[in-house]
Amino acid sequence: MRKTPLNSLHHRLGARMVEFAGWQMPLRYTSEIEEHLAVRHDAGMFDVSHMTRIDIRGTGAIEFLRYLLANDVAKLKQASRALYSCMLNEQGGIIDDVVAFYRDESHFRLVTNAATREKDWVWINRQAKDFEVGIYFRDDLAMIAVQGPNAREMTDGHLPAALQEQVKTLKPFAFAESESWMAARTGYTGEDGYELMLPNEQAPRLWEALLECGVQPCGLVARDTLRMEAGFNLYGQEMDEDISPLECGLARTVALESPDRKFIGRSALERQLAMGVKWWRAGLILQAPGVLRRGQKVKLASGEGEITSGGFSPTLQSSIALARLPTTGERQCQVEIRGCWKLAQIVQPPFVRHGKIMIEIATDKGDHHE
Amino acid sequence: MSDVPRELKYTKNHEWVRRRDDGNLAVGITDHAQEALGDLVYVELPETGREVKAGEACAVVESVKAAADIYSPVAGTIIDVNQVLADMPELINENPYGTHIFILKPQDPAAWETLLDTEEYAKLLSEES
């Protein structure tokens, strides 16, 4: 099992450790609900060093990424900006979702998932053979996400001096770099904060400094409930190689504007648009006692769907889910939990952003009960 | 190491069983079980009056991350449930051995003796870890 540079610190903090995508990672340190709420109301930090970091260097970098990714890196008007995108196969299915960091004309960094590391590497290398690029894993870097309304303020003093000035004016989805450190105003929680990349050997010192000033360490459970509330997809759940970005709420990340940009999967997506999209991503809020879970069946007036991620929302204090549905038109559905059909409200994610509940929770719980 | 009180019996599914003065059995989940599940957010209680076999799934505890069945340790009848858990499932995290899920009237009063004792359960835990 692979270990991040922070592994011994997680053990020292008494974290419950779990194997995740071949890595030994913290599931939780204390209470996952407390960890979750710390991020919503104060600041929490996550060891995300298991994520895959790949640098794309060379004069063909922009041209290559415009071919490789469904979103268009040419949308980035200047360096030091990041872009979220799906990486598709020829059928329009999602090989992975990535964040592309535009460092300069001949240098990008991709952050991709942990579980998809080997297949991404093979795929990217295979697609790159006609382009002037070199492709490099950046396993020399660790990655720590510090998230929450107070996260940036609590972090700034611990950054290298050269970064401290730059980060003050950092816009969302922008980043700054110095001495092998990268501080990006990105994240996976729906709160403000940073994702920091830094040399492995410097990561423990930063983690301990943040711990010292009261940033709550958070495990994978809180990471999952936070991203679900924020309405972010998780690769392998909402997204996989048989689902296109149009079918899982990511249409706005597909750039079809330039007709001559023939990115991988484009013609399949255009066919889907012409024929009609089969699946839609929605949010659900359970209107009865119980907990929504991945794999549960969803019944609507117009057909059936299923839950792709489910669990408990500490902010809403009820169970929420992301689901794959055959329609967008309906407001309510039934979900099968252990053989019983229970009423759920259908909403448009996100459920929560910047500490605030973004959806109107239905009070009508009786009408369509079976 | 999790807490394993001496006056209780245990099952391999991580339930604890307390024999009360009236001979009925209170059933809950162990410190190890609540610790493994994490913050509990929902408990599905059995119906009072239900007859259960030994090892029959009769309640469900759900945490933020996972759901787990609770099995009846011995055959008998559910005579009471801990209704407070419907609104406060977190009591199990806070006080696992003081928070029962249901009360069982055992078919065979001697069945309790066949459950794991403290040493046997502690051994099971050390083998699992």
C-alpha cells in the first residue's frame, strides 16, 4: 500500500486509516460531522497527496490539451489560471475528470484522480504521440487542501515569503507559484480555500503548522459529504467511461464553441445532443427517515433512475443524494430503501455553497406517499 | 483498544447483550462497532412484538458513511425498543454500552450463557485488528 508523506502524522493524530485506491488514507480523525462543519464554518485540511499530478511540458502543450480535454484550455486568457475538464474516450465516456493548471505556454499541470492513475498515464501517453510534449508524474510533490471561510487567512502566514504577497489578490481558480510550491484557490468542498502542492519533504512541517493554529484535520468521509453537499461529481460514481459529461451535469464544462477543435469524444457528444441526452444528474433530499445510498433505485412518473452517491448531509441534517434520472421535469420521486419506497424531493445541486443552503426544502411530505 | 465491560456478553457481529434482573436481554452495539461505523445518523428499530431467530437481522444502524445490520443474539421476542434513538442516534456513539437498541425476551433463558464472554470478545477484536 502506498503512503503519503503525511502518513505518520495521521497515525499520530489517531486517525482511522483505510485503503483507498491503493493508498493508506485517513478516513476520519475524530467525528466526521465535526470535521465537515469545521470546513463549513472555520477551516479544515485534507491530505490529498494520493491525487495524481502530471506535468505536460513542451511547445505542443496547448495544442495537445485542446485535443485531449473536452473543456478548452484556450479559454484561459492568462497563465496561472486553472480549468476543470473531463477527459473523454471516442464514445464520449469519461476516462477521468481533471483540473488543468496553466503555468506557461509550454507547461501545464494536470491533477487527476488516484484510482485512475495508471489508465490516465497510458491514455495520455498514447494520445500524445503526435504532439511535441513530454509527460511527467510529479510524485515528488505532496498536496494539502485547506478549505473553509477562514482557511486562506490561517494558511497565508505559513506559505513561502514569495507567495504570501501573490496570494492576497488571488482570484477563484487562479494560482501562484514559487520555489516548487503552488497555491491554487481551488477545492472540492464548496468553500473558499487553497489546494497546495509542495515538495514531499516540506509537507509535514506545513501540516503541523496548520494544526498548531487550529485548522481541523479532515478525512475521506468529510471530503465525501462536503463534495456531495457542494454538488461535485466523484469519478467512478456520477462519472465513468459509459457516461458522458452531458449526462452527469457537466455540459457547461464541454467547450463546443470552436468548430475546428476536434477534441477526443467531440463527435460522440454532438451525436448525443442531436439524438437527445438519455440521463440527467439531479440532487435528492429524503423526505422520510432513513439514509439514501449509492445503488438505490429511483422511481419517477416518467421512468426509473438510480442513486450514484448518497449519504447524510451535516448541513441540512437530513439525507441527500446525487442521482442519475431519465428526466429533469419532476419535483418528487420514490427511492427504494431495503424494500420500502420512500419519498424524496428532486432539486438542482449544489445543496450548499459557502456555508449557505442553496435549495428550497419542500415541506410537503404527504401528497405522493404510497 | 476498545472498551469491553465484564458484565456483558458479546456476539461475533459486535453486539453486546446485558441480562437484566427480569431475565430479558438488552442489546446494543459495542464500542468497537460504533468506532468503526463513525457518526451514527439513523437507527431503524424493530417492531415490538416481533419474533426473531438467533442471528436474524432485526435492526439497522446507519452512519454518515455506511449501514450495518443488527442481528438478534438469541431467539426470542422483541418486547421493547429504545425509541429515543429515532431522534438521537448519536447516543450510541456517546455511550455505546449505556444505549441499548432493543429488549429481547429470550425463548431459552440459558441461551445468554452461550454468547461470547469478555475474554472471547477481546480475543476476537485482537484477531480482527
